[in-house]
Amino acid sequence: EVTATDGHVLDGQVSTLNYNGGTSAGSVVVLRDVTRFKQLDEMKSDFVANVSHDLRSPLTQMLTYSQLIPMDGPLTENQVKWLSRVERAVVDMKDLIEVLLDLNRLESGVTLVTVPFRVEEIFRSIVEDFKDEAATNGVTIKYETEEFLPVVDGDVDLIKQAIRNIVSNAIKYAPNSGDLILNAKSKGDFVNISVSDQGPGIAESDVARVFEKFYRVESQGNGKISGRGLGLALVKSIAERHGGKAWCESQLAVGSRFYLSLPINNIGQKNIRKGNLKQPV
């Protein structure tokens, strides 16, 4: 995209023209005025941000008062059950708002706080955070990396959130047994992070769409799993803002593997022995 002197935004495409023998005859450049689409996208982003911020305060009040009600006296069994449902609904809505705000910030080009860090340190933290939840579902969660994995550049909090989203999804869709493996390998100028599960797998028609906003995959035999369909969209946005990408490989009745690629840190040595670099997690 380029911005003209009059402020219009133009999207350009270049195609090569060849003679029958394959010799180049020149190129065709097509410019489309996408100013209106950019304006609509900015309006959408502003709307999401404003509405999300406006909803935060009343939701916080609802959650606070729902937690204060039991302090005013004993509740019946039904009242406790209903109040619990209210609290769950409010927490779910707050989580949805946070994801929408995160997506909006990423799409609006917010500056990332990037530092060199070690992927295995994030893996260690996530495995510790999810081990009890995974065990409850009969899943064993573990991680593995190359012996001398290159240091990665990125916003640690966002990268951790992206991997957590993938792991959370994997546990949610997992059967009552199997392994969940976090892996990291270097490839060229990137480190490819993957999360592999032994879940029901994803149909080929769904694989290309799992990173779309609000798209939810039907669990094989269980209908739709609860969720908003935004977790993987956030993963994709985080990867792309770092100059990487996110993708998925899956096979029905076998399992899925989600990937997140991140650029290697190019300052100093790329391969530093484990434990020599301190970084915030």
C-alpha cells in the first residue's frame, strides 16, 4: 500500500507479461483506491475500542456485587448456583473484551516492546501453569527444544499469550488421554514454535479458516466447544506483528499441530548456550 500526496491510500499489484516463448514483454501495474476501506476499518477499530472500554466498568461492578451478595446472609442452593452462573458469564465477557482490545491494538499498529528472550523459559512457565488443568482432562503436557536454540526477538507478554491460547484450545478439545507437546526448532532466520495434540483433529475444510475472527470449529462428536473464536485470530495477529506467521496442520482422528514462527535475534551470537541469557517472563 502507498499513500498519495492527496491522502488517498492505493493498493498496488504487479503482474509480468510474457511472450509465448517465455520472454518478458513487460509488466502491468494496477492501483486500486482503497481509501474508503481503510476509513471503514479505522471506524470499526475505534468502535470496538470505545465499546469495549465502556463495557469494562459496568462488568467490573457486576462482578464485585455478585461477590458481595453472599456476605449479606446465607443463600439457598439455587441462589448459589444462579450467582455462580452470573459470575462465570461476567468473567467470560471481560475475557472477550480483553481479547477484542488486544486485537484492536495489534491491528492499529501498536508499538511492540521487543527484547531477546529464550522460548524454553516461556515453555517452562506455560507447562507449569497448565499442568493441573491438563491432568484433570487426562492430558500430559510437556516441552522439548533444540539443545542450542537461537534467541528470539519479540514482545514476551504477547508471545506468551499466543502460546497460551493455543495450549488452552488444545486442552479444551482434547480427549481424556494423550500428550500435548510444545516444541521449538530453528529454521533459517526463524524459530518455529509448535503445539501438538492428540485430539480429534480438524477437517481439511476448517484448517484454512481456524485463524479467522469468530470462526469456531465443530468438535468431532461433541458439537461446538464453548468459546468466541478469537483466540487463534489473536495468535495470527501476534505472529504477523512480529514479522512471522501462524499456521496449522491437522488430520482427523490423529491430532493437530499449530505453528508460530518468530524471528531470531540477530544481535550478537545466534546460538548461545542455555542459561547464559536472562530475560523477563
